[in-house]
Amino acid sequence: MAETLRPERRLLGACARIDQIEQDAELAACVASQFSSVTPEIHLKWNSVENKEGQFWFGPVDRLIAFAQRNGQRVHGHALIWEQSTPDWALHQLRRDGDWGLVERHIHRVMGRYRDVIGDWDVVNEPIDTQNGRNGLRRNTFQQVFGSNYIERALETAHEAAPQARLLLNEYGFEYDNYVEVERRAAFLSLLQRLLDQGVPLHAVGIQAHLDLGKGPIPARDVADFLQAIADMGLAILITELDVKERDYRATIAERDMRVSDEVRRYLDIALTQPAVESVTTWGVTDRHSWLQVERGDQVDPERFGSAAPNRGLPFDSDLRPKPMHVALQDAIGQNQQALRR
Ligand code: XIL
């Protein structure tokens, strides 16, 4: 593997929830001291800002932004259009009325409010589905109501709402060597090419990078070629949701932690060779508040863990002690984070 380029200029970020930060001083100190960028885990999603029609709830976003600003951190805008975080009332209205104005008002309201603080926005989250989709695009409500060019429309609308903002598509499932992820990489590249050919405002991509210890070795050449193809289109690349899904919880803690950190090292060795990769954000900070779940089919030793096997796929453990994954991140990217604060 070639030398990692310009690591000193890359940002390390994490997603966070202000309610958790406010209730947990240790977590607050950890987020504040270890990361240069913060992504609201839930607060910017449509079902958070407007869970009930016309009742807006920007308090948590405002408080997380204030926290980030106190700590000299950037804030990443996640996510404007995502089926899973669209409130039911909006999905219902979209299906009933087919009115783009509803999407437009949402995008303008959210981006307009944070135009001066948030520079990068995940405009469409998870548009790819090669298994049940249409031409590789997920058959979500937006696609069904407005057709596949809802993506173009969302990007155009976002560009109107905040002309200075960098606009992203954010997507998962590009890291492994199986037919689904081979197809997903190809579908994503053709979507990007189509959008750029049409002159749609698209400036960067978010690669979620939810790593998974059950999916076999990471195919270095395929992943490097994929990232190079994105860079060749002139797009910046942000690793937006890095974490590691464990599958086998039966080994010792030390062994599990090494597996997690080895996977992160393998991935970042590949990804950070690509100069277009600007930042790495982990999807969470500590196992105390982890979105990672034990799933059916995972190997769990009931005697060791009872029914709850805590996940270890994030950089800090549930006592906020740094784990080998944290060291892997520091080695790859983190050393100069203080100098990057603005
Ligand atoms: C997840 C959050 O972590 C959960 O707390 C929430 O309940 C659902 O969303 N891909 C994404 C993120 O883009 O927004 C998701 O976050 C995780 C998968």
C-alpha cells in the first residue's frame, strides 16, 4: 500500500446526540476533546425537526451546534432526504398529493436555518438498492412519487436553499467482496456519473463504511478503485459513519477489540491512500451509547454475556476508556486534531 497522503489535514469526527451529551459529562468531555467534527445522529432528520406537521423542534440541533462551536468543532448536516427518517404524516401527504413543494419547504427550512453554520449536507441518504430497486435506485416513497430524478430535484432544491453549501449523497454497502456490494459500487458510480453529466449540483459523497466482521476480507484493490473512480469525477469523499459490526461475541474482550481495530486499520489503510478522502467520522463514540445491535445469527455465548452482549464496534468502551480502535484512528488520522480546530 502506498504512503497515506496528507494525514495531518484530515478531520476526525463522530456522530453525537445532545441529550446524551447533556446527561453524561464524561461523554461530553470525550466528544469535545477527541473529535474535530460532530454529526447530529438524529436531531436534523425530518422526523426529529418536524415529527408532527407544522411543529418544529430545532432545540436539540441548536444545542448540539452550540456545543460544537464552544469546542471549535465543525458540524456535518445529516440528512435531508431519507425514507427511514421521514415522518409518517409527510410520507402520507407525498403519496396523496405528489407535491414537491412539501420536500422543498422542508429543505429550505432546515438548510436555511443552519446555512451559516453547516457547510456540508447529506442531501439524499441511501438512494441505492440493487436488489429490489429500479435501475439500482431504491424504490422509496420519493422515487415512487417523483420518479428516479427525485435525487436531482433534491440536489437542485438544496442548492437553491444554500448556494454556498457542499452537497453530498451518503450511502452504505461498498466495502466487501460479495455480489451485492459489487453491484452497489457500480450502481453508485453510474448514479454519480449521471448526475454530473446533467450538471446537477453535487460536490462530494459520504461513504458510510459500516464495517462488518461477518463479510470476509476487504478487497483492497476494488475499494481503492471505487474511491479513485469517485475522485476522478472531481468529487470529495467523506467517510461518514465508520463503525464495526461484530458477529462473534464469544472470544475474549481483548481478542474482539483487536479484531475490531484490525478491521478499521485495514479499511483506513486503503481509504486514506486516496487523497480525495477528507475526513473520517465514526457512527458513535462509546459502547455506552451504541446504535450497534446484536442480531439474529450472531454468535453469542449465553454464559458469558447473558442475553445482552455489549457491542465493541466503537472507539471507546462503556467506561469511556479508549480501545484499540481508538488507537487505530489516532494512528491513521487523529494526531493533529487540535491544530485543525478553528
Ligand atoms: C441511526 C441512528 O444511529 C439511530 O439512533 C436511529 O434510530 C436511526 O438512525 N445510516 C444512517 C444513519 O445514515 O442516519 C443511521 O443512524 C444509521 C444508518
